[in-house]
Amino acid sequence: MQLASKPKRRRLLAFGWLVVAPSCAVACFAAACSGTDGARVGNTSDGGPRDGTFTDTRTDAPADAAKDAAEDAADARPDGDAQSDAAFDGGGDDSGDASTEDSGNDGGGDASAEDAGSPDAEVDAATTALLTGRVVDVTSRRVVEGATIAAGSLTAVTDVVGRFALRVPTGVYARPTVTKADYSERLYEELAVNVDADQGQIPILSLEGQTALRSALPGYDASLGAVAVRVLARGTCTNEDGATLTISPAGASRIAYFRDGVPNASATNVRAGQETSAIIYNVAVSTTLSLAVARDGCTMARYPTTNNGITRTGNIQTRAGNSITTATTFVE
């Protein structure tokens, strides 16, 4: 795919990143990119399974014990709301125009249990969920082969058309990551997956794009962490407009709310309809962080909270350097 010769802004429907390239400016901190073809979903670049185990991040318990604990906790899970927040909650659309040029793969087929996890592991479909999606470069929208998606110690690798499938125990908490050489790490907040979910397109940010993002945020300190936050309204709360965010511990953190798809250091609150509400940066690393959101006439959803089959605990961690954590919070 050739980029236009003159600068332009393209708004992607994905939880992506601000990227400024010589020939275009792409702004996207959002929920779910779109793009499809008939490619077979696979865990490795040749479509085969990939070995792995799953560990509960809270207890370091192996899969069997973690699944038992998850089943005990399942009855206490709050009911979710129907509103989509497809930044890792199964609401992703996969019907757009991701480029698959030079992929050399035009096969067909659907995701299945045989495509995910270790062939030697005992997989009980009743207590697992299958995550699928496609990883793309946020600037070019070309598919990314060889990206690793990890939840606990269970991993999948994208194939030649950027697709992956990862089967995980339901109700077991982890902090998923998406990584690839020459790209910034995408780190999720602590969450548990309760249902099968296709994430649509998952954009990742090149290191060049990471540099551009830092230049757009005054006083950015690469030795500290950053959290891209999406605020969503549900229930009786009509929208998220005017909401304000804080993070604890605050430390030296700074916040930039989004306007028209890009961070705006002078904005003082959330604007409804932004696919990313704010980025909070210069936050402590290797520390458990928590978000708070306030909006007149609405209340913050209490954690743990479930939306579209994804349960979030509200526990956030960040890493220094080329890594950004993504988090979603709700007002109701």
C-alpha cells in the first residue's frame, strides 16, 4: 500500500498510537481496526500450533489450579454491559482493508481449537476461550507476521497474514502483551477472558512512531511508564463527556486528553467519542497503579467489572522504554 504524497490524517478504528511519518500523520488511540481476508487462523507463521502453559498472574498457579480457582470465582463475577469497548474485549470488527500484499497466502478456513495451544495439553472447551485477531502496523496498515501475543506463559505467533489464535482458560487473570522486533510493546491491564472473542485488527506502534509520540507529549520521560486510557459510558450514564482521570500513585505523572484523535496538552477533560480518551505518562514502573474517573451525574464502575465477556480488575502496571499500557474504565 502506497501512502499519499501529501500529509493527511487517517483515523483508524483501533487501539493504536499517534504516528507522524514523512508522508502522513496517522492518529489513532482507539478500539478496533477493521480488515479481513479469507486467511486461515494459526498460532505460528506456518499455521501450526505453538506449545505453552498458562499461569495465574496473582498466584503463579499452573493451569489446572488456576482454572479451578477461576471456576470458584465465576459465580461472583459481575454481569457485563452490552456496550462494546473492543480494546481487548471481543468487540473488534474485522471487515476493512488491512493490506496483505506479499503475504503469499490466500487460503481459507475458520479458527478452531486445533489452531490454538499445545497439542499435548488437555484442553476443555467448556472452560477455555479462544482469542483471535490480526496484528497490523498502525502507520501502513500492513499485516505484521511474527508478532507474539502472550497471556501468562501461553503464547501465539501471527502468521503470514497477521492472524493468530490463542486459547486461554476462562476467568483466569493475566496481563496480555503484543510484541515484535522494531515495535513498541503493547501491554494490557490485568483482565480475564470469559468468552470466545475475535479482536479484529490490533495495531502496534513502530519504534519510529514511539519517538513521534514522545515528541507530542511535553516533558515525556522514557524511564517512566505510560497508560493509554479509554473511558466508556454505560447504563444510565449517557456519555463520557467532561470526565476527568487520575492515577494512583500519581508520582510525577502528567496527562494529555485527546481532541480529534490526538493528545492535547491544554485539554482538561475527556471529550465524548474519542477512541482514546487520554494518555497518562511519566507514571511509576513495576508498581501496581489504579485509575479513578469522575463525571458529573455518573459514577465510576466498581472493580472488578465485566464488559462484553472481559473482566477487568483495575490493576495496571507499566514498563519503561518502548512500552505503552492500555486500559479501559467505565462510568455508569
